[in-house]
Amino acid sequence: MVHADERVPDGPTVRLMQDVARKNRLVLVVPMYEEDITGVYYNTAAVIENDGTFLGKFRKIHIPHCAPGFWEKFYFKPGNLGYPVFETSVGKVGVYTCYDATSRGLA
């Protein structure tokens, strides 16, 4: 069985992207489905420095539940980490995901 969710930062996708960032000297924002504890899922973005260091993560806060077809509240919990700003080699990076852009004062 293939799983699309994983632990962040300890899952295989973050480890792979850390290698990619280090090899190519890139700062990466990597979206993925995070399983925090068994059965608890977040729509998450990991932030990785150009030397492969995991800087942190953002969990999508505003989970849409509206037609047509946006029923994410059945799958994901709202994020609980606030709006972190990450200091990177290319400057400060703030992350928000999809529907979070509709929240006043963030964009």
C-alpha cells in the first residue's frame, strides 16, 4: 500500500528534498500531506535551506468546506503553528497555502 502522508520532518520526502536542496543549493518550500500522530493529518509545507537544513513547517490554517468539491475538513485539521517567517539565505520567507490566501491581512 502506498501512503501519501508522512511525518515532517522525519519522512522520506523531506529527506529527499534536503538532498536536492543541498546538491543544487536551493531554498525549497515543499508541500505535502503530514501525519502528525496516527489519524491526524495536516496540509503542510516544509521549508528547507540551501544546505539541506530543515528550517520548519507551515500547516494550512483555513480549511475550505464549500461547493464545488472542497471538502477538506473531512481530511485535514486546521494548522496550529501560526504564520512563521523563516530566515533563509535568500531572505525572509513566509508561507501560506491555497485557501489561506483569502484571509485578510496575510497577502
